[in-house]
Amino acid sequence: MKKCLVLLAVIVFGLNVNAQQVKHHCGTDEYVAEVIDQNPELESVFEQRRQEFFQLADQNAELSRKKTQAVVTIPVVFHILYDSPEDNISKAQILDGLRILNEDFNLQNPDASNIRAIFQSRQADAEIEFVLAKIDDNGNCTDGINRISTPLSVDANPRDRVKTIVQWDPDKYLNIWVVQSIVSSSSTTGIILGFANFPWMPASTDGIVIRNDALGVIGTAAYDGRTLTHEVGHYLGLLHTFQSGCNQGDGISDTPPVASASYGCNLNKNSCNNDSPDYPDMIENFMDYSDGVCQNTFTSLQKNAMRSTLSSSQYRSQLVSASNMLATGVINPPACLTTTEFEIDNSVICPGDTVQFFDQTEDGDPDTYAWSFPGGVPNTSTDPNPIIYYPTAGAYDVTLTTANAAGTSTSAKVQVVSVKPQFSNLAQWSENFEAASLSKPEVSIISGIDSTTYRLTNKAGNNSSQSLFLNNFQAETNQDIDEFISPSIQTIFGQNLTLSFDYAYTKKVTLNNDLFIIYVSTDCGNTWGTLRIIGAAQLATAANNSTSGFVPSSSEWDNFSISLDKYESEGPILIKFAFRSGGGNNFYLDNINVTASNISLAEVPLNQSLSVFPNPTNGNFSVSLSQQPQSDLNLVIYDLYGKQVSDYTIDKNTSLFNIENLNLASGIYVLSFTDGEDTYSQKLIIE
């Protein structure tokens, strides 16, 4: 019985150390404690296997003295479990997480040289690499990324429940389940970033669970990217360096014992003085809790312990065998047909802006890329992630075709780039959705990942025959976001600005959590600020309806109004109406109006010696100077986006300055004159 209590005591110690801190942490100790609590008979088995593991590591200690060994390769599969589109992380983020993992296990991490001199002799290249599998568990082509939509991604608990959704043969693959969040079931505070199975735990649950924001350092990542390195250490048998405190530490003799988990980067910390010689705490070690920016190494004997795991038939030798390299496609990978996909950094822009496109192709690895960009400059590209310039307003298609030895595949998106034209009306916009079609690119629709999207409908309208409709009743993806974006609205000349609109919506059931969010952009869609968030309870205009798609009656509409005065001096603006699906019923939008009580060009009066004519003009106009100014005049012409479109210097001795063939689109512009001391402005209308 005493022997059986050893492992539990070690785990409880780790949990108690962790509970003293309100920090983000690893959930492996907590997970193991839960498994033992649910299956008490496993405690003695775990402790026996743990002791056998360390005996094996000791027997192979001579390996640690070798500077170089053969690199071993572990096939990996990432199971991306997502409940919302945001959690369906990109392939780029997955590869970024894999990059950091490989750098850390091969001593190629850029911060490896930051280790203190006292520990340099212990620093080790583990010589273990991790490669995405190319053949799946059923013998089919794969890129080692498996995507599954499931609500179990949120607050993953019980721990092993997500593993019941999918697990590839753990003797052939390192299974990594990527989830949205993980619940702590103990008194431990802070956020659990991930947890792992030790080599001696049941194969049926073998692998690693990690939050998507703890993977890599791009995309949804919010941490330092070292969580996966830490959890793979556990997967290969390593304990926390503070596991048994000053008594035994992690059982590895070249990692100094640590009394408690390290947080931050305290280089002066020396929590145990019973080791000889007395070394400071090795906060550089990947198996502590110190900040990822100060973690940079495994030790030689940690390397030996992990590689002993991979050489033992009792643990994970099959994983790295030559036969498994063939079975998983790591060696001689098959040519897999690509599934072409791409993303856009910003699909709503102004004329003259650029858009970057990102290849997100999965399944097969492309050998070639063929992009088509009607309206863009250049209009074709063979780069994986091209940057394209759009000079002219319009709604433009984009097509990407990828190819390899297995064939070609294409992804084509219609009117996916919206280049906003200059809006001709000042401080006002009205849309009642009565036309036969939406006016694009003046307005823009951006769809989520499923087939549900904003569209016109004649099923309902508020005092009208049509409205904008979102078939949320049949939405395929929870938390999917669909967007409707206004034309560019010039607000700098308006006063008492107001946005109003009519809407209709109902839930299916009380727990539905749909959201309607109004955003405003003052930089032509580059960034967006939240104007108002309306939750499902406030948004509902009718009683719950779970049996059929909601069609509002005349009495089941409501109106919303909000001031835009804060944007009077920040125009032009775009307004985005975003609906985030949360399981509810249909949504309708109608009679959108941006109005102002007074519209005037707040001009600074021109000096009496200046006049501009003709105005309006077809592109030719003159500036008359009836009196000689003290210095030359600088004339700058701005469009209503605030962009400088032309500039001139007017000699002080000139009485008439002619501007001809001004090649500008029809619309309103602002002339700004500066004489060195004062600035004068005037509206110029080009017809």
C-alpha cells in the first residue's frame, strides 16, 4: 500500500504547488490524478511502470554522453476540434506550432544560446523530429490534419471525452487534439493550456490535448508557443522539474531539484539547497512553468529518458520504427490530391489599396499555384501568398488552382474582393432592399464558412415588400458569422448623425445565443470598432419558434437607432452588420438609414484674394489671385477618403493658375491652400 501511495503523493504535491499560483499551467498532473481517482487499481500499475521507465533510462545513461545520435521521427496527426469558425485554426498556425516543437527538440530554437553558463554542459539536442503523417489510419492520403466540428471542443471535460470522437492508432501516430478550452476540475486556479498521457498510461486515451490559443504564435495564439514542447515532454515520460519538490525533483539527476513551479523569469531563484553542488533552479528547462520566453532547453539525461521511451518495446518503439515510417507515409509519401482553399487578409478595401491572399490548401502538398485576379494588378500570380493591388472600385472574383502529381483542384470565390467606390452623397445613406438585386460593390456581403448568407427575400418586409434575410434556422455551423457592409459614407460634413434600421428575429429555444453586432470602420475596412452588441434576448421580436423558419408579421418588427456623432470628424465610414449564429431562428434587416439634421461643408473661408472657377468642373479649373501673396501657395487636393490625390505649388507672382486634365473620378474633393501661415479649404465638385 505504501508503494501505491508514492505516485499519488507525487501528483498531489504537483497539484498543491500549482494551486498556490493564479497562473496558466499544464493539466497533466490533474489529469493523472483524475484517472487514478476513477480507477484506483491503476495507481500501483502506474507507479510500477514509472519506476521501470526510470530504470530503463538509467540503464541507457551512456547514450546521453553521445553528442550525436540518429534522429528519430514521430508521425503526428492534429485533430482540430472546433465549435466555432474562429477555433477552426489555419494550417499555417498548425505548421507554426510544429515548427516551434521541432526547433525545441533539435536545439535549433533561436533562444537556445540564452542558457546560463552554469548549465551549458547539460544542454542537449534531443534529436527527435515530428512530421505530419501522409497516410491516415485507414490507409488513405492525408496531410496529418483532421478537422471535426463538435461542441465538445469547448471546456473539454471529462478529459478523455474529446478522444472518443476520434483517435488514430496510438502505436502509429502521436495524436494531438486541439480544442477551444479545457476545464479544471480541481481547486487549481488559472487556465489549463494542455495535458498529456505518460507512456505508461492506457493506449486508448494516448496523446495530447491542447488549447488552440496555446499552439504556435500566429492565428489564435495568445501565449508563447512552448505548451506543446512541454506536453510532448510528458508524452515521452518526463515529469515536471518541481514534481517531488526538493526531495527528488523529477528523478532526472542533471535537472536541479525545484521546490515549486517557477513563474516569470527569476534567474536568482534557488528554492532547494540540498543538492550538491547547490545549483540554482533551472528555469530554462522546458518542463518547468517559467515563462516560455526564458525556457530554452532539455538536459542530456532528459534527452536520454525520452529516447529510452522511443527505444523500448514496452512503450513507444513501434512509433518510430522503419515499418511505421512507411505505414504513415513519412517515408515515400504518396502524392495526395490537393483540396484547394485560400484566405484573404481584408476583403473590403478602397481603390488603390492592396490585398494579401494566403494559400490554405490541405490534404496534398501543391507543387504549383495558379491565381487569377480579375481587376487586380497583377491579374495572375504563381506565388503561394501574393499581394495584389486594386486600382478601381468594383466587386471582383478570385480563383486559385493548385496542382501536384496527383492532379489539380480549384477554389473559385465570386465577388470576394469588394473595392468601395467613393460615395457621392454626404452624411446620408438609405437602403430599403426593394431593388431586384443588391448594389455591389457599394454594399458588400461576406459569408461565413457554411452556405448560409445574407440575401434578399420577398417573404417579409417592414412596410415594404422585401428585406435582407439570413436563413439562421438552417445554419450549418454554430458561431458562423455573416456580414453586410454599407457603402462608404462621408460623415465629416454632417451634424446630428444617426443610424437606424428595422429588424425581426426570434430564438428557437431560450438558450440560443445568437449575436447581432454593429461595427464601424474609419479606415475603409482595415480595422473595425464595435458600435453595439445586441444579444439574442434583446434582439428577439417574437416568441420562440423551434418548429419552422421564422417569417415575421407586421407586428413582429422592431426599430433600433443609435448616434454616430462621434464619427463626424472621422469620416468617411463603413458600417458593418454582423450576425453570429448561436442556434436561433431567422433574422431580417430592413430600412437602414444614416441621416443628419444639417449637412454643410465646414470650410475655412478662402482669403478674399483667392477664387476657384468653374466649380463644379469637368476636370479643368483655375485659381485666381487678385492680390500677390507674401509667399508661394501650396495647393493639395484630397478625396473624401482623406487621401491626397494631387498637389501643386502656385508661384506668388502668378495671378491666374490653370489646372487642366485633372484625371479624377466624379465626386466631391477638398482643395487645401497653405500660404506658410494659414490654411484655407474649399469644396470642389467634379462632374
